[in-house]
Amino acid sequence: KHADMAKQLDDLTAARENLKEVLRKTDRVCRERFAEVFERVAEHFQSVTKKLFLGGEGKLILTESDDLMERGVDIQLRPPGKGFTSIASRSGGEQSLAGLCLLFALFMEKPSPFCMLDEVDAALDDANIGRLVRLIEEFSSKIQFVIVTHNKITMQAASCLFGATMEEAGITRLISVRMKNAQEAVMAAAS
């Protein structure tokens, strides 16, 4: 019985050592992949920032920590004519644009098939909305966007609009318009 128990103990000890080795390898691979992906996303962030901020600069910086996997990410922005500062000291519109820059930088690394944006243009002026719409159009060949908005510029860029209206108190009616068909009808009526 002692020999059988000793063999089981040896098996458990070997299994524990194997598990520790697997954990060390997994940890190493995770750290390597995180560092690689972070560097690529940071590069994408810089390129998207140049588009949305008309030549501005943006940096993703890992915060200080001894352990790579416990670091945070700080976003530094320098819109044209301004200095580099943290995103926290920027206006609401600039913070919105910075968040969108990060989202699109992540999509450049790994596109999602679907993205829902809820009033992301609310804090933006018309010029920034125009740049955002062009960026969404650029990505729309790979990603289907559903955008909740009240902004006319964003609506004009859509291929299809869905809306809710209340013609009578308490009665909501849903409507949809395919913008390509609506644009063709307006052009036909104008000619």
C-alpha cells in the first residue's frame, strides 16, 4: 500500500511540475503577444489620430508597473496647434474622438463583423462628424455599423435609416428608408 501511495505522490508531483511549466509557457506567450499587439495597435492609433484630428498626434503609452500584464494604458493627444496632454485634460469632443481613434485602431488589428455606436457624434462639431463619417465609410466594407444618432450629417451618410415617430399620443410608429432609393427618387424628381 505504501508503494502504491508513493507512486501516486510521484505522479501528482510530476503533474504539478508539468502544470507549472505549462503556466510559465502560457504566461510568456501572453506577454509576448500582448507586447506585439499593443505595439501594432499603438501604430494604428497614431494613423487614425492623424485622420480624425487633421494631422494631430496620438500615443498609447503603458503606465508604469513592474509586471507588463498589470500595466494600464494612457492616451496622450496633441491636436494640431496644441501640446501633448493626457486625454483626461481634453474637451468632451476631443475625448470622444480619442475613444473612436482607439476603437478604429483595434478594428485595424482585428475587425469585428458588427459595431453599434450610440450617439458617438453628440459632442462633435460638423467638421469632426464629417471626418468620422468618412472613416466609418472606409471601414464599412469589413464592418457593419449600426449608429444611433440625431445628427443630419451622420444620417445623410447612412445607406438605410430606421426611426420611430409618435404621430398620435401613445402610438409609436417605426419607419425605415433605404437612402440609395431615396436619393435616386430625389434625383429623378429633380430632372
